[in-house]
Amino acid sequence: MAFLRATVGDACASAEHVLASRGIRADWRDLGHTGSLDEAREQLSPPDGAPSAIFFASPECDAWTAFLSRMDDGWYTLVNAMSKNVPELEALFLSSDLKRALYPSTAFEMFRGGKSIRRIHAWREEDGWHFISRGQPLPFEDVSHYSRRSIIDRFNFVILDGMLSKLDINLSAILTGCITDVRLLTT
């Protein structure tokens, strides 16, 4: 999932511009003004279908547009390119998949002007847990978490949710509450 500090209309226009500059045709469909994230997810193409994503607003993240894709990388490159295309656009890319029993992962990355200014990632692979922290800590971070002995306790969904709440993004409520101005992108 990603968040762009822009209106849904501006975020969609930026995505369309980036895709067009790469020769990729974008098809947009307005899915309506209210509903749940689960209802909107049902509109995404199956994993083996055409790439698709939803852009939406939520009362739980004022001033931000959320962006969700079914692609494995969450369209990470699109988020980065949108940030580069609109230099004043702040973009957050995040993932938290602790439900994956074998290889859980939580990541946060902030872009400004097409550059990653901050990245935090904790994940497990076959050889054990790994943690990275790149870039200067941002004012809303509690860096005391990052020195914990257990890597899973350094950065997880609870810590990510707390960071986002300081940016007026209530991730837990977005995942279960009402979303608005939902637009489906298919390429």
C-alpha cells in the first residue's frame, strides 16, 4: 500500500502521466464514493490478470490518497516515479505482511522528489531476521525501537501504525472502515 499527499484526482492524474510517459495505456473506472476496502479489492484483477490498482480517500487519512495494488511489489516503481514527476509530492510506500507465517515483513519508505529519503524494513528469510534503517530519522519516528534486541520488535505493524498516526493516517481504521472516491486503474 502507498500513500500520496495529494487529492485522489491529482494522484490519479500523476499516475496517468507517469504511465503515459512510458507508453503504458491506463484505463480508469470510478467505483463510487463509499464502501469498504474489501469491496474495492474485489474489483482488482486476479493476480495473473492485467496489472490493476485502486486509488481512494478515507476519513482516516485526511490530505492523503491511498493506493493499493495486487501486484507483488505494490507498484513500488510507480510510487517512486510519481514522486519524481511531482517534486512537491510526498509519497509513502509501506507493507506489513506479518500473516505470512514463514517469511513476515514490515517496510516503510518515504519519497520526496523521486528520491528515497527514509527506509525502514524488518523481515525474515531462511537465514533469520534482517533489519535496515537508511536515511535520517523523520520527526515522527521513535528511534528507540530500532535498537531492541529482537528484530521483530524493532519494526512491526504496531510500530508502523503508530508512525502513520503521527501523519494523520489511521491504517488500522482504513483497513476496516469506509473508503471514498474510489478509482480503479487497469493497464
